[in-house]
Amino acid sequence: MSALHASDFRDVLDCPHCAGTGSIPTEDGELLCGEDCHYPARADLWVRLENAPENCEAVADLWHWSTNFEAGRGPAALLLDLIGYTADEYGCNVYPCGDGFPDLGYVELSKLGHALVEYANDPQAVREYVCELLDAEAQL
């Protein structure tokens, strides 16, 4: 089977991950990036976590680790609050800070710190990636 290339299709869509090479619509409605990317544009959560953008690997690691927690109690929820995402999108924070951080240990706080460094270096990329992860979670 030969490799698919964006130029092989009439309906090429822009993809945020492939620097403009475009996305290829498949028969089942999925969008695959062009020849230089190989990132599924509408992938499930696990594929997105395993194929994080270069400047979002720590966010992906934190998000993956957070799947071990109850919804809203993991370090990813605290990340969303700290970067202002939840206040902007929902008008409130989601992580319950009233009792401190009883669910978070040294490992979780370390992963959170690394994710915050990525946010400090490229806030736009992290916010876009967070939106993708939340969209993928909504499909679960």
C-alpha cells in the first residue's frame, strides 16, 4: 500500500499539528495529517497523549498521570486552574483546594511543575493542547 499524501485529495483541511501540510479526510470521517505529520486530527485521548506536540510533553505526562484520579481531583485539574483555563471557560476553578492538596504527593507536584514550565514557555501551545485533550476526553 502506498503512502497517502495530502496532495492526493481534493478536500484537504488545515491541521494545527502539521505546519500547513493539511489533513486528509478518510472514509470513516477521521482526519489524518499530511505526509509530514502522521498525527490523527481527531484521535482518541491515548493517541493524543502519546503524540504530544514537542513543547507539551510534560503536560501530556501530567494528564496521563491524572487519569489515575477521580475527575477533578488530579493534578491536571489543578493545572487547568493555575493557568486560568477553568476560570476563562467555566467562570470558576474546578480543583477543590479547601483541604489543601491531600491527593497530590511529590510525584504529582513535580509533574505539575514541569507542565507549568511548558506553559510559561509557550502558553498558546499548551492551551491549544489542553483543548484537544478535553475534546478527546469528552468522546470517552
